[in-house]
Amino acid sequence: MACLTVIRPGMLTTVQDLGRWGQQHVGVPAAGPMDWFAHRLANLRLGNADDDAALEITLMGPELLADDDVACVVTGAEFEVTAGDRRTRAGEPFLVTAGERIRFGARLSGARAVLAVEGGLRVDPVFGSRATSLSSHIGPFGGRALKIGDVLPVARARRATPRPAGRPLHATRNGARVRVMLGPHQFRFSTAALRTLSSSRFIVTPESNRMGYRLEGPRLDHTGGADILSDATPIGSVQVPSSGHPILLMADRQTTGVYPKIATVITADLPLAGQLAPGDWIEFEPCSRATAIEALRRRTAALQARVE
């Protein structure tokens, strides 16, 4: 079995699969990638299962040393990446040979890249998943980000051939407009707040992370109190505390919350939200359930679209 050793961990690099689903009702968070499309596409390009574990790289990338030949691909945010002394191309499989290093340089667009390896990373699963939940310290390496000296086992190491499937989404540059379904607590907000949500631009603040984005912008006023009985928190929930400033809940969100949720980002557009960095803007566009389902169908079909 080949291994990648962490020489430099970058700003925030974690092991993720598609998430620890089905256990939120007993207090176990799902975690998983911020950009599910990039994660699935990276695995598809290498012939892996779409839920194989890969690295999620945030804002500043790592440096990794290979002890054997390893086929890799990088999707999502675009970085300058080299394998040995060779520049790689975004979204295309490449080979790093024994003794060579994968180095991430300048970030060109987006906030989070996925580095997948052929066969997937074979760290030990926790509660049936290899996803890292930083907020609850569950997952590989004790549920923490990678650090210098960590060793990442690779299931198999052999030369991969590029696979003509799936086009990467265009990584966001400074902002994104995402579609939302109103609710489930839209009745707890004024008509003006609902109008403000769909007509305003919000800024992702520096107090944002994988748990959620704190958004700066106009207040969203409640019609009553800001507290509700604790209930489940889906990824993409736009919850609004008493301050009136929304919080967009993301992959490492808590399992339940006590603030009303004015809207929820549709699954098809979560990858766009997942590529936002502090200082970027986000806008919300209400849509119907039928539109959300069709958008997800199209996004999933795009994973299999043939690339000429």
C-alpha cells in the first residue's frame, strides 16, 4: 500500500468522504465535503467510488510526499499544483512518482479544492465514515485537520488514464447567487424580511468556517421571538438569531438548533456556497421544490457528461 506523508499541511486540510449520514438524530454530525460536486467528480475521474475518502483543501494548500507511484486529481477550487517539477492541469488525473512531492501554490479561484487518489484514502472509518468533523472531533486523526508528519495510506498505486466524464463547475470568483427554498420557519419572519432576503447581497465574514458562514448585510426581522424549540439543522439552512444577521449552516453544522430558519439552500447549489471565502458575497434566489429537484437532476447528470 502506498502512502502520502504530510510535509506541510496548508491552512486547513481534512480527510472527507461524502459524510456520516443517518446518525444526526442521535447527535452525530454528518460532516463531509463543503463541495459535494467536486468531491464526487474527483473520484469519478479516477474510477473510484464517489464516496471514497479524499482531501479537502481550504484557501492554502499542503505539500505531500509520495513513497510510491500514486495517481491523483485536483478539482473544485483552482490552485497552481505541481507533481515533482511538472505543472498539473485542473481536473485532469496526474501521476506523482515515488519520492516526488505534490505542492500547492497560488490559489486562482474558489476556496476549497479536492485532492483525490486512485483507490481512495484508506484511513480508519469512525461511525461508518471517513469524514472529519472538526466541530465534534469525530473522524480520522481524532477528528482534526492534518498536521506535519501525518501519513495517508492509499488503497492502490498505479497509473491512471484520464476519464472523459464530468465537467468541473466554474469555481466562484468573489461571490455566488444560490437558489433557496423558503422555510421551514418563514412564517416567523416579516414580509419585509422575506423580501430583503431575496433582494440583498450578504458578505461572508471572517468569523466563518466549515460549521457555518456568518453573513453581514441588512437585518432580517422576526415577527416574534428569535428562539424556537430545538429541531434538526439540514445543510444549507439559513438560520437567523436575535441579531437579525443570518448564518448559513454548512458541512460541520451542529445537529440541532434553536434559531428559526428562513430558507434552505438547495442541494444543487451547495457546491457554489461551499466555494465561498471570507469577504465573498452571496445572494439568495427563492425557488420552488420542483425547480430544486430538477436542478439536482441536472447537476447529477453533469457528473456523467462526456467531455470531448
